[in-house]
Amino acid sequence: MNTAEVYAAAYKALGTPVYSSAVFNFIPKTAMDFYHAVANDDQATQHRLLREFFMPYLELRNRMPGYAVSIVKAGAKIVGHDAGPVRAPLTDLKAGEMDALKALIDKLGPQ
């Protein structure tokens, strides 16, 4: 499931308290903060992170089919862990989208 954080609280309510986080690859502190917020039913933190990062992140991800892979590779590249380009038929994020993702990551602070 792409960007499982969006569904994490609902899945926890159904009895599945864990999920796999792709963003852990480039914003590990934020990924853990979100996980702990779900585990502790801290809705204020969940909503803040969803509003400030995950929803804008999803808006970027949803611009192009295949961006679910591209955006994770882009995030890794931005933080200095270049995983190389995506393989065809997928496409990498455009320069403006990279800038927007970098701005989202930078707002989160040190990871």
C-alpha cells in the first residue's frame, strides 16, 4: 500500500497495528514519530504530520502514474542516498516536483 501512513490509524482500529513505511528511507525520524503517534493514539500528532507532510506528499505522488516509486527514490536522493533513476516505463519527478519535495523534507528538520 503506497503511503501507508494515510491508512495506519484505520488499520490499527481493525486490529493491524503495524505497517511498512516507504518514507522511512528518507525521513526516518518523522516516520518513527508518526508510527509512535499511531501506536499511542496521539491524533494531534497524526493530524499535524498528515496535514504538513503526508497530504502534500500525496499530491505530488499522485501527479503521475508510477510516482509511488519515483517519489521515494527522489526523497532518498534529496537526503544524499541516491538510488538512481527509475526504470522505464516509469519517469522520475520533474525538477519543480523535486524542489517541492525538498521543501517538504526541509520543513521537517533534521532526521
